[in-house]
Amino acid sequence: MDEQLSRAEIGKDAVQHTIEAAATTAGQVASIITGAVRDVAKVLGSFATEMFEIRDASRRAGRD
């Protein structure tokens, strides 16, 4: 049996694959951005902790 795809079915398949590829790409980009935001939050938190430690050390040095 010789089956041929209609132009409509070929077009539908092309659109479907395009949407799937776009969704996959968007998911990958979102994952990258989520990781970057998490890493920036972690670094900023560490910086704030360091500032508190410096402030406390400075106060202790002023009292001594």
C-alpha cells in the first residue's frame, strides 16, 4: 500500500515540530535563568553575611 501524506498533514507536522522545538528551547532558557537567579541570590546572601561580620568585628574592635 503506497501512502502519501497530504500537504495539510505535512504542514501540520511541520507546525507541530516547530512548536515542540520552541517549547523545549523555552524550557531550557527558563532553567538557565532560574539557575542564574538562584546563584545571584546565593552570592548576594554571602556578601550580606560578610558585611554583618565586618560590622560586628568593627564594633568589637572599637570597644577593645
